Amino acid sequence: MPDPIRVDPRTAAAAAAVPFDANADEVSAWWASLSQPARDRLIAEHPPALGNLNGIPAIVRDTINTAVMNDDLARVADVAGRLDVPVDAVMKSPPQYGLSNDDVVRYRNAGQAKSGLDHDRGSDPGNPRPVMLWAYDPVAFNGQGRAAIAIGNPDTSEDIAVVVPGAGSSVAGGWLSAGHNAAINLYDRTVVAQPDVDTSVIAWMGYDAPDGFDDQRIGTPWLAREGGARLAQDVNGLWATRDSATAPHLSVIGHSYGATTVADAFAGSGMRANDAILLGTPGTDLARRAADFQLDGGEVYVGAASTDPVSWIGASGSVPNKLNEWLGHPFGRYAGLGIDPAGDGFGSVRFKAEVPGAHALNLRDHSHYYDVGGEALRSMTHIVTGDGDALSREGLVARGRRQPHFTTPRELTIPGLGRIRLPHIDTRIPGTPAYIDPEAARQ
């Protein structure tokens, strides 16, 4: 389960009345019960935990989180300015200047969050994207940080998409900016697709992702399950700040290890959304089939490029765990991330997601799902805007991967006897992985 929200002692007095242990609906009711002066006092004091509390309106969260972020930047910068020393000097030896190592972590990750806001806002001062710092905890996950930036207001938008990244992603590592354009590319396409409908896309860096492909934890599901619990808590909290008469269409998108996290949020932690979108998935862990997502009338959509090697990992099924057992559990009590949702027996809707010009497995093809002009982003735009049926109309549905088949000929020609019709058999070979990909033939 997610860690308890920390209360900063510097604002403990203001935070004392906040129901931190309540669920999102209870928090929403509590906030609505406050007088405007009481709300204004809390916002002015901006206790850090309040900005991360599900059930608080998004505009209020943004105001509080931005104030906390600015405090984190000013704490180091003010000391450096007062003593007339470079900021780098303060960061190298914080105790010498009356600061802590946590203050340095806060400063660095506040800078990353600010860069993310600037990045998502865009470079056109006449037409900036509307951004909000929806979540902010710079010292979470041993200094990796936790944050979420919303483009558009999730409390008022008709369509909401939550974007979850995979391994190697963190606030400290720059996922919120530094050329990571998943959220802005998706948001921009939805604006083009439906200019008169408000959409919110949330870039959610809210879990402790594996550090990279060389992180041993990437082959196990534990971070995905822990992250799934956090994701479900935040996504389910989105419903609490909505008018029940204006329920949004909500999609949750996971890429790579983030797709495993999304699957676990649905199957293991009861996340509520209309549709799931899984991109380059190494496996769905707790979800063995689409029905395990428990979507109410929605679909599990899958984008899996035939040349993306990560998307093939789940085709091996239980092999990673069997190997882990045989080797004496070097990865812990369980290894592997489950099965491939692009298989034709999973029950998902697979959409076309091929990389132009690709002809063989290439790890770079794991990172093209949000490319502008690509068929994957085109498909996701339809799904996020509530028009998943357009995939069929526009020929964007892809056939699922399948097991090899045992097939016999329909007839046999024998000299002197001519053609003889035979019983035709076409059946899957039991126990074989689904490694036949019809999409590969389109390259």
C-alpha cells in the first residue's frame, strides 16, 4: 500500500485539521464543508501533504504544490544569495550553510518539476498549454521524487488520460521534461481531434520505477504491484472531485514496465477507469486476461510493435519464473511479469503500432508509440476521446499474435488416382508461445 502522507512540521498547525487518513470522497466532503476563509488559510499556509491529498480540487492542489515547489527552490537559493556564494557550493556542503541533505534533494527535484511545467506549457507565450502541478513530493522514493503534471483541468475535462512511464523514469531523472513528450503529443492530438471538448492528460510519475534495463528488479513484479496500488489510489481519487452528473471518459495508459503497473492497478488494486491502453508491455502480471481488468463496458487496448523486443517478453509465459526456480531464486521468490496481452486469446483490442521502415527486432522501437504521425498515437487519440470504434472504421485494428498451428492439407494428388480430398485439421499446438505475429507481414 502507498506510504502515509508526510506532514511537514513547519506547517503542522495548519495541517492539524486536515483528514489525512480519510478516503477521497470524505476529503472532498470535508473541503466542501469549510468556509472560504478556512480554505484560504490552508492554501496560504500550504502544508505540503495537502497538495497530494486525493479529494482536494485540482486548482487548489496546483496552487499548494506550486507554492511548496517554490519554497524548495528558494530555501537553497536564498542562502546562496544571502551569503554571496554559488548555489553549487551550498549543494555540495549543505550542513556548512545550515541546510540538510533533504533540502538539496528538494531543490534539485523542484527544479525538475519546474522544468516539467515549463516544458508542458510550451514555448508559445500566446497559446500556452494549461498546466497544473497535480502532485509533488520531491523526497519520495529515496530522493527519486514523485510528481504529476496535468495538462488541462481533470476536474472539468470531458476526457482524461493518465500516462504512466516505464523503467528508467523518475522525477530526478528528468522524465517530466528532457524531451519526454508523451503527454504533450497526446494532448495536442486530442485538441486537434475535438477542439470544442476539454481534455486533460496527466503525466504521472507517481511510483518507484526500476532504474533501467540493468536493474534486477525489472524482471520481477513487486514495484509494479506497489506502483499499481499508488496509481489506483490517485486515479480513483479523480472521481471524487467531479460532479456526478458530468462523469468523464477516463483512460489509463502504461508504457513498458508502466503497462505492467497499470495492469496490476486494475487487477490487483481495483482501479476504476473506462479504458486501459498498454504499450510495449513486457507482461500483465496479475491480469491473466482482459476480463481481469474489470472494466465496466470498456476495453483493454494494446499497442505492440512487431519489432519491439520488450513487447515479446510476455510471450514466454511462465518460463522466466521456472528458470528463476531452477537457478535457486536469484530474483527472489518470483520472476517474470506475466503474459503478453497482444496474444489473440487475451481478449484485448490490439491496434496498429508499427514503426515505419523497421524490419527486425530493435530496442529503439520500444520508444516510438507516442510519435507524432504514427499509427499508435492516432489510435490512442481515438480511444482517449471516447471513439474507440473508430479503430475499426479506419482500419487501425491489428490481429493478435497467435500460437503456431498444426495444419494438414485439404487434398492429396496421387499418380493414377488423381486428387483425393482429406480431412482438414488446423489447430493450435498446445504449450507453444504465441510467436506468430501477423503485423510483421505489413513491414
